[in-house]
Amino acid sequence: MEASIRERTFEITKGEADANSEEPLPQALQGLRIALVHDWLTGMRGGEKCLEVLCRAFPDARLFTLIHRRGATSPAIESMAIRTSPLQKAPGVFRYYRHMLPLMPAAASTWRIKNVDLVVSLSHCVAKAVRVPAGTPHVCYCFTPMRYAWEGRDAYLEGWSDRPIRRAVARTMLNRLREWDRSTAVRVSQFVAISETIRRRIAACYLRESTIVQPPVDADYYHPESGTDREDFYLIVSALVPYKRVDQAIAACQRSGKRLIVIGAGPDRSRLEAAAGPTTTFLGWQSDEVIRDHYRRCRALLFPGEEDFGIVPVEALGCGAPVIALRRGGASETVPDSCGRLYDAPTVDALAAAVEGWEADGRPHDPAEARARAESFALPVFRRRLLGVLADSVTTRERHAGVPRPHIAAPGVAERRRRDG
């Protein structure tokens, strides 16, 4: 039987969530020459919030990225010495960079890192492929193995189902990307996964073990407001794209006439609005203040998508909100049964049954436990855990890059190696 998630995750000590996020660096990291690597800097999303913590910890580090849209990220990131790739000069790159996936491995190969003591990559695409000086530890904080080459491959190819020639070309390209992506995993000394879901994916794709350090949530900002009562609407906070399954939440609420408020924007909005009835309200994308206010007042947050980690449910828990979520991906690790309800099948029927069952049971929910759960992912906790991993990586005797430390085969790895030859 696999070791439990707790055994693979740094333990939370009492009072850890209240620690000062600007506490001194671990001694092993003080005075080191650091290089940070991030796929691209075009906005301030979950990955950039993780990067921001490292930029604050290592303000003198060099930061390597494929492209950088000036002013698109936080002041802590913008103040870094940022080095880009040749893609930075491509016409229209900030609009079309996602279509440049086949060019990204070559662009990443132009990064030149010298005279450093530690390299930290934050990767969901090509950042982990950076070449590091011999003997230099390289820790990869992995959001997911390259999505289009692995778990998103079939969905991407399905989009070309009516164009068989282009689909065949795309399949060949993705197969080559998968081979390249797996081959560059040997450049990483130690992988750090954002969740148990991603730990398993790293084991399956790269045949490597990893430590879990969950991403941070701003628990100081997302907190309950005294005197605010729960109202009669359910809430969705999401990008409006198909894999988020917002349509299932709309259909489930329409069956029983429940009010649903949808906060978010995306290409699926017109289709969703056309399918929605009068009990569903679309607010478009809103400020953090508006989102927090709705977390505080909703009857429950609905989360029908499957995410690698999922920041939104944890933000809602921080505000004391119940969460009804699909029992897959990160939500299965972050949402306890006492703080809402998890359901098993990604269908309208299963979501509707979960909502109805939760209401029939009297809407069981423990706001104090929800708040405590969110605090366990607070920024100071993330900082301490991740810096602890980095400190450990530079104090180990095994300083050569590309060899896992410790190399403990993940479940199924040995069998996979035999099968792959």
C-alpha cells in the first residue's frame, strides 16, 4: 500500500501558519548564488504567486524565463534581474505564445546559467529542462509534467478530429515533445510536487519520486467576516472553459431551482449563458474583494472540475464557506468531509445528488475546521516548507545534478521501467 499523503508531506506544527513570512533564511541558503527559472511571465496566476515567494526570499537571484510582459506581475517579480529567450522578440508573442509550443524547447536551450550554487525551476512546460552547471543542485517545483505532452494530449488531438492531416502532424509533434520532456527530467536533482495528484503524475511520466509542498493561499486575506450570514445562493469561481465543468453546476442547480452565481470569464461564457435559466447569474470576472465577499455569503462553493491543486476551494474554506467538490485532483486532498461534501463521478447527476444530499442532511459544515484547513496552506507555511527543501538540497553530499535524492522508486516505477525497456 502507498504511503499516506501525510508521510510524503512536511508536517504542520502547531502555530506554523502564524509564522512571520519574512523570517530569516535557513542558514544553509544564506549567501548562495541562486538562479530561478519560470516558464513565462505574462500575468499573476497561481504559479507566479509561488515564484513571488522565492523572489522575496532571494531578491538578488537571476530569473530566467521564455518571455516577460513588463508590468504583468507583482513588484517583487518585476524588480528581479530577468533574462528572457529569443521568443521575447517574436512578433505578437504575448498574444500567440501558447501556439509556439514546438519552439519552446529550442528557446529554453538558450538559457545560459553559470556561477550559481543552486537552481530552482518552477515548471509546467519547459522550465525544468534548463541546463545547470555540473555539480549544481537543481530543484524543480513541478506544477505538472508538460500538459499537452501527457494528460492533455488526447483532448488536444480531439480538437483536430475534423482535420486528419493536421491531427497526424500534431500527434507526431506531441510524441516528440513527450520524449524530449521525459529525457530532460534527468537534469533535475530533486522534484517537488504541488499535490499528491502531481506526485503520482511525476512518477508515471518521469519515473521519479518527489516531495509534496502545496502552493500558498493568502489566508490573511481570505478570512470570515463577523456578522456576515450565509445566503441562499451557490457559487462558482472559475475560468469559463470546458474542462472546468461549469455547465454541470448550472444544470445541477437548474434541476431544483437553486440560485447560482458564476464569477469568471472565458471563451465558454456565451455557450453557458445560452444554456442557463433565470436562476443563474453571470457576473464576469471580479476583483478579489468581490470574490471574497461572495465566499463569505454563499451557501456553498461548487467545484466540479479536476485541478492539479485548486486554489479556489482553499480560499473559500479560508472564508468559512462549505465546499461541494469532485473527489478528484487537488480537492480530494484539501477539502475534508466535515467542511462540505465530496462526490465521486464527474456528472450532473452526481453533483446534483451531492447538493441535495448535503441539504437533506442539514448542510453539515464546521467553519472553524474549514478556517484551520486554509491556514495550513498559508503563505508563511509554504515559504518555510519550500525553503526547507532547498536548504536540504544544498547540504546533501550528493551535489551532482540529474540523480534523484533520495532515489526511492515510486509505486509502479520499477514495472514501468521494465515495460519501457
